[in-house]
Amino acid sequence: MDTLNHYKGLVEDIIGHYANRKPANRPGVEYQLAIDEKRLQFILLAVGWHEDEFIHNWIFHIRIKGGKIWIYEDRTDPGIKVLLMEKGVQESDIVLGFMPEYERGPFSWVTAG
């Protein structure tokens, strides 16, 4: 299996786990998953009402590009990067896109493109 399809499968497994959960402390909120197959982007949103407040929050935004898994947003615990590494993805193939390049470390520095 090529790397692209392998990474896509791993990301889909992880996001499926989160997308099927129901926030216990916010029964009026649901998780909505948006997948762009063409651009290999995966977004999970929390949407709904909690008491008198409308909730519309990004949980995570992941994109596979340039042979790497880019994480642009991650509000999960223990974190998408940790889960990917537990599944065998090399740290050098995970880019924390929400951090400036100089803070990403030697293994995750790449140029955008």
C-alpha cells in the first residue's frame, strides 16, 4: 500500500473515533465531520446549542499533502500527533502547521506548498 493511502486510512480511523462521540457535558452539541477527498482534508466541528450559547468550534483540521500529515488545528487529548505516532507514523511525516516553522523542530520543518 502506498504511503498516501496508508496515511489516509490512519487519519480516517482516528477521526472516525472522534466523530462518533457525543459530548457528555453538552447534550445539544454534535460533532460534524467534513472530508474533502480531492484535497485530502479532514475537519471535525462541534456544532449545536449549550444552554443559551451557540457552539461552532473546530476540533481538528488535518490535511495530507506532500507526503506528510499536516495538523492545522488539534483540540484533542492526547493529540492527533501522538495517536498517529502510536500507529507507526514517523514524526518526520507529521507537520504541526499551527506552529511557526522555527518551533516545529528539526523533523517537522518543511516548506508549505
